Amino acid sequence: MSEHAGEPDSTASRYMKALLVTVLVDGKVTDAEKRLINRIQRRLNIDDHQLHRLVRDVAGGQQIELPPDEQGRRATLELMVVTAAIDGQISPDEQRLLVDMGQRLGMVDQVWQELYEKALRKAEQIRARESEGTHHPQPPNPDASTAPPPEPSKVDQAEELIEQFYLHLADWADPTEKASRLLELGSAVVIPLIRAFESYRVPERCPDVTGFRLIIADLLGQLGDRRAVYYLAELLGLGDQENELTNASLRGATAEALGKLIGQDFQRGPSGVAAARQWWREHGQGHYNPII
């Protein structure tokens, strides 16, 4: 803390302002965002009076001084993720906020994903250290050489599952179980799904060439990760043709998914598609950018 009473440490202040800018950009603060702010506030030792002053500064348009170098920006985001995860799981809403903050700090997707996973591991290590003395230590593995090989990363698992869709979707009566396995992988699956959504490749022997992309749109909506906003909106910008790139069913699913990401109830049909396109023209375009 600063030596001056009622004034937070400059680094803590800068970190909190960066978070507040991300939260306040849409003009409203959700319950999940309030919870994340409160958790980070406690960890940074910022009291309520200081927090209110920072909110006023940000709301009043005060210039935010972010670290000029990539190392400093990475440290800023890593601290936010560690702080959010230190008490347990990060909720999907909190994760979306951290993704937005990463984009505001100029993090490209692969860098963000690596940093996010590193920060989660660091938070887990901190929790483990804090709980030392309350649990008996585990004995060392007497035969570490026979330990099984490490599991594939979540990204690798996601890419393998997506490949199975390309190879076998035509053979599956119901792909729900396979789709749920993708959802279980969480944020790690978002980029592989976006790449598949953007790809011209179609599942083998599958008569409905847009069927897999419709499944992907539904998954992206359920995952709630705003990194997908640009790509969903991009598909809606293709127009109202019925061809191998777009059709009414795919547009409806895409509009509904986009609504879930931004907190809007876009219906799965022509009216929802029209509403989603209008939102993109008036509010989304220029704010959400491609990341791959």
C-alpha cells in the first residue's frame, strides 16, 4: 500500500483500473463481474473507499497507464488470473471477462492460452502451500519409472475429437455425447472449434455440409467465450444464401450462439438473425476482432 492514507499502491491501482475498464466497457456490471472485482480487490489490499475512487477515475475517462512492454502486460494478466483462481474454480463468466482483458492488453490467442494455463497452475501451487500443515504429505512414488505417460493437452484432445467428427459424423445417430466431451474441455477447445467453423472442410460422407458447423455454433454459444464473437458475426455477414457456406438453419444457430456470448436473446430464426446483424453493425463491429 502507499504511504499516503487512502491511496492504493500504484501497481495495484493500475491492475484494478485495467480490470475495471474491461468490466465497464458495456455500461453494466454483472454479478459475476462484481464477484471477480471483490476477489481481486481483497487480494490487492484495496479497501472499499479506494475501489470507489478507482471506479470514478475509470468512469470519468481517466487514461489508464498499462505496461508498455509485453512482459509487463503478461504479468498484469497473469496476476488477474491467479487472483481469480486462487480461491478455486474460475466461473465461465469470469473467464469471459479475463479473455476480454487479455484482448485489451494485446494478447494474441496462443499467448493468452499459455499464460492462462500457467496462471492456473501457479494458483494451484499457492493453494497447496497455504494448506501445508493441514494434510499429511504423500510418500514418494517408489517406482516413478513405471508412471504412465502424461495425458495429451486439452487442445490436443479437442483437435482429436474434432477430427473424429470429420471422419465419423455420418455414422453417428446422435453426436450429443461427443459434443459434450468437447464442452468438458472448456476454454482450450475454443480456438480449435473456431478453426473448424472457419474451415471449408466437411465431414466425410455427410450429406448436410453445414451440419458440423451448426454443431460448432451451438458449442461456442454454450462455452460462452467471447473470442468467438467475431467469427459468428462474420458468418451472419455472408447474406441469406442457401449453399455450402451458409443456410437458414446455420444462420439461426449462429445468431442464437452470438446472443449467448453477449447477453442478448437472439431467437433461432430470421428475426434473431436480423437482430444479431443489427447489434453487430451498431455495437460489435470494431470492438471484437479476429484472433487467428
